[in-house]
Amino acid sequence: MDQSSIDALAQAPVGPQGLFIGGKWVSAMGGASLPVTSPIDGREFAQIADASAGDVDLAVKTARAAFQSGVWSRAAPAERKKVLFRIAEAIEREALALAVLGVRDNGTEISMALKAEPMSAAGTFRYYAEALDKVGGEIAPTPGNVLGLIHREPVGVVGAIVPWNFPMMIGAWKIAPALAMGNSVVLKPSEVASLSLLRLAEICAECGLPDGVLNVVTGAGATSGEALGLHMDVDVLVFTGSGGVGRRLLEYSARSNLKRVYLELGGKSPNIVFADAPDLRQAAKVSAAGIFRNSGQVCVAGSRLLVERSVHEEFAGMLAEEARAMKIGNPLKLDTQAGAISSEAQLARVQHFVEKAQDEGGALLAGGERILTETGGSYYAPTIFDKVAPEMTLAREEVFGPVAAITPFDTEEDAVRMANGTDFGLASAVWTGNLSRAHRMVRAIDAGVVHVNTYGGADNTVPLGGHRQSGNGHDKSLHALDKYVNLKTAWIAL
Ligand code: NAD
């Protein structure tokens, strides 16, 4: 990866994008489209199709027809595996171009985007390609006069709705296991960042995925997302995004065909620093990355720093130093450590939380303002509020931006109470040199992920999912496969 290749790719024109249905590009019915504005400079550089309910219906019917034909759903596992491996390789070959396209769309710094987007997506396709013929049905230990077989069957048509922060990574977390199990998919990317997923759909077709097995409908959530959620012929809905939209999807299910709904939602993840942390400076460095990389637009961002009172001042000072030293700016530059906020709407939301924190008595330690306005892009300084009381808005609600809240605590019990004191339960971290305390905290924190003396571990082998209002179900690992299969029991008289 060198700067001149990135600069050259960043100039590539992007034509108007269609919907990808039945293995080909089609226009939205009525020709509706939405502009794509880059948060790097505020300029429009592409257009995506704005799908209507009719377009979604066509995509679902196409997916159902492909499923029923058996071309993929009943293909030999070895055949499905071959195609998924080819997709992984094709993504890797095109990784830099895919990463640059995605960065132009959502503003993630390229150093992170390359790893977290195409390379991670390729790894996910490879992981599920390897897994798909290692899982099968079971023979139940039934009485001797009967044989009980437990079949694992593909569910049918999977609707996948994903957000803008890591579209390829999160898209792959849904698409790859769904395809591995033999399902057909209708994917609805975020209208804020659709481009890399549109190209991914085309790559899948080029690699031999049969027509109609993966379809992509772009457009506004309130129309195409709702239509997918309400569709009577979608069997499972898998979603990553905000809690508000997650609630709507549950309603859509209740109002339509009771489709299964799996939600990966937001968080307000506590990052707990004890005075016995092995290396306070290292804790500050990693914690800064844990909240400020991708400008805080990370579901597992460690946005609540709970710090033992005896080291609170020292740690807060170190975190502020780290924040001020971060290189913020054009996400297409290799040395940028945090790029742009994905959209003006998201930047306004960040600003709103900052103003609220000031009104409610938070002490601003760093940042607190929009920066680099001369670029025309959407940039925000890494921001830290100290002395954030647990009842303040900033301690309870997800900002999804580069804003950290620091709260001092006195005892381990206080730390646990504060850590579990929000509606969320996605990620968390504990910094301590005491092994017993580390294990006690892992047990006590009510969250899907607990890091110890690190932050932001990512690997396909481990599940990612939230507790409480951070969601249900899991992405990644073999556990994710359960979302994409139905169990069926066969009783055979002997
Ligand atoms: P969002 O909920 O606004 O949008 C997510 C998707 O839902 C988009 O594709 C959008 O078009 C669609 N949508 C919007 N309104 C809809 C409706 N009425 N019906 C159906 N679909 C609709 O979320 P976002 O702003 O794109 O992403 C940020 C959120 O995602 C944050 O809360 C973040 O924490 C969460 N997130 C969670 C994880 C995780 O793994 N838990 C990962 C990344 C992001």
C-alpha cells in the first residue's frame, strides 16, 4: 500500500449506481436516486439508486426463486465452498480499490479501512467457506424402535440491513455465513455508504455465485429498509445499526410474518482503569485508539472511561495528551489516525452531545469542536469530558463519535455498578495487574465482550454480540451459523 496508488484510485470516477438484482444491474422503478457526498470534502461524487417497495419486492422474489431452484441451496457443499473461496481471493486482489472506494464514501482512515473492510471481509468469506462442510445434522439418542434425525436446513431468504461505519466488514459478517448455509440474501446497505457493497455483489457474481442468490437494494432506510422488514417472504432479518431502527424491525416482524430478527445494536462501553494497571501510559494509548479511531464511529468504542480515583488525574492527563497528538484529517492519507465523520447529520449529532455535556456540567479536557472546515469535509477533534456523573446524558447515551467521558470511582464494587449502569451491554475493558480481579470483572460485567489489558480484539473465531439493549444473536464464529439454519426433526419408525 503506497500513497501514490491510493491517490490514483481516489480519482477514479464513480458512475451512477443501480440495484443488483438477479445477477444484473437494474434501475430503481421510477428512476429515483440519492446523491453520494464524500465526508472528505463535502463534494458529491456518485449517485445510488433509491429503491422503492416495488424494487424490494422484486429482489425478494428473485432471491426466493433462486432459493427454490436449488442452484445454491442444494448445491454440493464442496461447490459452495469453492465459490466462497474465490470471492475471498477476488476481494483480496481488489482490496486497495475497495478500501479507497469505501473511504471516499464514509471517511474512515485508510490505514484502518484496508484491514477492517476488504481484508476482514475476505477473511470472513474464507472462514465460512472452511466451516460450511464441518457442520451438519445430528442423530438423536432416541429409543430403539425409532430413529430421530435432526436436520439443519437453510432458512430461505435472508434480509440483511447494515450500517455505514464498516459496511464491507459487517456486510460480510451477514452475507458469508448466510450463503455458506445455502440461503439467498437481499442486502440493504446504508444510504450513507453503499458503494463498496455494490461492488462486492458484482465480485460475488464474477466468482460464480449463481444469479439471484445475492441481491442488493440501496436507498433510504424508511422506504427500502422498511419494505424489507415488512416483506411477507423474508424468513430472517439480520441487522446491525441503531437501537431505534432495531425496535422498528421487531415491529415489522410482528406486523408481517413473524420473521426471526437478529439485532446487533449500539453500546456505551465501559473501559475500566484500576490503579494496579500494569502500564498506565499503555492503557491511555490503547484506550485513546479504542474511542478515537474511525472518529469513534465504532459500535464497540470504549466511550466511558471509569478510572480509579488515585490515578484519575494522571490518567486523564495522559488520555488528553494522546487525543491532542492524534493526526486527524484526510482519511486517504496513510499517516492519518482518524478520518472524517461519515456525514453532516452525524457531525451535528456529535456536536449536540458535546453541548449537552457542557450544559450538564462535564469538564472539557480536550477537543469539543469541529475542525478543518477549510476542507469542506466533516471533521471533529477528539474530545474528552472529565468528571462525567453517571446520570449525565454523556454517560448513558451512545454518541457514535470521538467523544470520551471520564468518571472516577473508588472501589471495585463501584466500578461494576457503574459499568453495568446503562441500558447497553456490548463491549468493555478492564486494566489491572491482578489476575483474580481480572477474572472477577469478566464475570461481573454484563456485556458481550470483556477485554483485559487491551481493547478492540477482532477475530472471526470469536462471537460478537450484545447483552441487554445492545442486541441479540451473534455475528462471527461458528455460533453465527445458527441464525441462518432451521432445525428439522425427522422421526423414522424402525
Ligand atoms: P441506523 O440504525 O440509522 O441505520 C442502519 C441501517 O438501517 C441502514 O441501512 C439504514 O438505511 C437502515 N434503516 C434506517 N431506518 C430504517 C427503517 N425505518 N426501517 C428499516 N431500515 C432502516 O444506524 P447507522 O447510523 O447506520 O449506524 C450506527 C449504529 O449502528 C450505531 O448505533 C452503532 O452502535 C450501531 N452498530 C452496531 C454494531 C454491532 O455490531 N453491534 C456494529 C456497527 C454499528
